[in-house]
Amino acid sequence: MQNQIEFTDKNLVAMMRKDSRRQEESAEIKLGEVIDDLSSENHLAALGAFTGLEEDIAALRVFLVRMARLIPYDTPNVSS
């Protein structure tokens, strides 16, 4: 039991950031294909390229919400 890896919030956030980057890259590629196809007035290809984009964005949103809950954020004091 001494060799167990301690799984902390810090480890979890690091893993989630890595996976969210993967999701972001996938969504970016698919969105770029959609934009290229629309620019070429190829609406059917754009629709095909759109496949999976919704799922990538939904998964990315889940990770971002989860990270926002795990990472404390101090709002800066703004004086008027």
C-alpha cells in the first residue's frame, strides 16, 4: 500500500486540463472544417464536418464547469 499514488484535487485538475485540451483541439479542427466548407459554399460537407462537434463542445463544457468547481478563484478587489 505504500506505493499507491495519491490522487489529489491537483492531480485531478491536471488530468482534466489535459483532456480538455484534447477536446478543444478536436472541436477546433471540426469547426475549421465547417467554416472552410461554408466558405466554399459546400453546405452538405459543412453539415458532415459538423458531426461530433456538438459532443466535443458539450464534453469541453462539462470539464470547464467541473474545473471551475474544483479550483478556487479569488475575484480581484476593484476600487471605484
